[in-house]
Amino acid sequence: MGILEDFFGAAPCAPAARGEVQRLLQELIEIGHKDDFLSERPGSPFNAQCRHVRAREIGKRLNELGGLALLEWVHRRVRRKLKDPLASHLSYAWSEIGEWVP
């Protein structure tokens, strides 16, 4: 995928799902700003593996909507907005979702 197509291209999912994808993307960015995607300790809003519960729910929904291609598309946009290490934290938070490999 070319850089311009990646930057300006539509989400790789059904056109009817694109509004939902944009809302979920925005929610992920807000989670990153507010809570991070990983924690040093379990406890609300993090699960026993110290991964943000809602970020994982979003990842599962994105996987349902567009599989690995959509997860990668969303992750690139999160990385562009939040930079590392937050984008890397999201990658690990999504472990074991669909075909996602951190």
C-alpha cells in the first residue's frame, strides 16, 4: 500500500461500517491519552494481563469488521496520533485478537 493511499485511503471494511470504525478509532485515541493501553498492575480498567479492557473490546470488534487489514489500518492511525510507546502498548494490548501479532 502506498503512503498516500495509506494516509488518505478509506478503512478496509464494508462502507456501511466506516462510521463505526471512525468512532472506535477516536475512542482508542482517547483511551491512549487518558489511561494508556497497558498497566503495571491489573485492576479497572485493566484486565488480569494488565491490558486495557475496552481497547481489547474495540480490537475484537475491529477484527469482526475487517480482520487483520483493518486492525493494521487503525493501528497506523493510532501510531500517527499518539506515537510510541503508546502505539506499541496498543499492539501488545491486542495480543491474541484474530491474526494480530505484536
